[in-house]
Amino acid sequence: MKIAAIQSDIAWEDPEANFTRLRPWVAAAAAAGAKLVVLPEMFACGFSMATANIAEPPGGPSTRFLEAQARQHDLWICGSIPEVPHDEPKPYNTLVLASPHGQVVRYRKIHPFSFAKEHEHYGAGSDHITVDVDGLRCTLFVCYDLRFADEFWARAEQTDAYVVVANWPERRRHHWTTLLQARAIENQAYVVGVNRVGHGNGLDYSGDSRIVDPWGEVLAAAAGGETMVLADVRADVVRDARERFPVLKDRRKA
């Protein structure tokens, strides 16, 4: 499967501007043969804590955008959304994955970023989500989750590729790139890390999106600037790596 990571700038709290920005990129990814397209965290509004202004109900504008792009281009597409269920007091930073067949899957960020007071504005999810995307088992994570290795370990045996969407600031870019490779190496799985670029709410973002293989080799990477990263990802490569070097079998079970 070819995966496209779209490293975009994000207009602050302006979903329609971001939808307009992203449509040509998704079309380009489809033309390049991508069957899974990954957008950054909070792709429609930026990493905003103004939840009264930006939170959407399930099936809101950002989800409809993903669903429409999936249908139009016959692919899977995901990005995170500030989504508030009807019976909850706070929204969740929710990674929404839309399929070309109308299926929508949601992962709620388990670790809100307390350093930025995200936990005061967003609820914390509790469930891991792994989805079969045309034969590739993809486990979904959002930004700060990347720092918690145990969350990745918990799903390793069921995962071929971890998808991590982010708004990770430039000042900690080395942490981002190092942890992406570490999660790939220790779990013998692909890691698709997609980060935004540009400037938002006083922070600079350097992108550094990349796709890492189960041996920790970087298959494709980007620096700053809006761009698209493409790589072929194969479940049999994961199986081969785990058979040839059986690290997971030796990992102590919790």
C-alpha cells in the first residue's frame, strides 16, 4: 500500500480555509497512487484550546470533509478533530479515519498534553484503536501519545503500521524524529509520523514528517514547508522482520 503524509500549514481556527488548502494535496496524493492519506493533528483549526469556538459534534464539518475526500478519491484518509459527543462535557482530540466505503473510525487521544493545558479543555481517551486498512493493520495515535512507549507496546502484535498525527513544535523537533524511529525499532512496525508546518498561536512548527520501516530505516522524510511524503508500506515486511529478529517474542508481558 502506498501511504501519503501531507505536511500542511494550518490556518488558525479557520476550517474552510484549511479544507480549501488540503483538497489539492489530497488529489495529488490520489494521483500518486496513495490508498491511505494522513493529515496533521487538528488539521482544520490548529492546536487551539478555544473549544467553545472550534469543537464539532460527530459528523461535523471536518468529518464530512474527510468522508467526502475518501469517497471522491477512493482512499482512506485521517486527521484529528476537536470532537464533542452529545453527552460529554468536554470534546476529545479525536483522530477520525474515513474509508472510501463510508466507514468512519475514531481514536480519542489517550494523553492530552498537560504542558499546554490540553487536559483542562479536552477529555482523555482510554481505548486503543487498530483498523484493517486494505490488509494493513494500522494503530492510531495523536502527538503527545508518542512519548508513552507502553501504549505502543500494548498493540505491537496486532500492528503493522502506527499512524501518529501531530502539531509538534520546532523547539522539540529532535524528540519527534528520535521517538518516531524508536517506536518503529522497538515494535518492529512501520511508523507514519505527520506533523504540521508554519506558525500557530505563538509557536513554530518544522514538519519533519517521515515514514519509518520496521528496521528503523527512514523511507521518506520532509523538512520544513508544505509537502507530501510518500512510501510503499507492506504487511509482509513486518512479518519478515519479526520472524528474522524475534524481539517481540522476548518482550516481557505485563
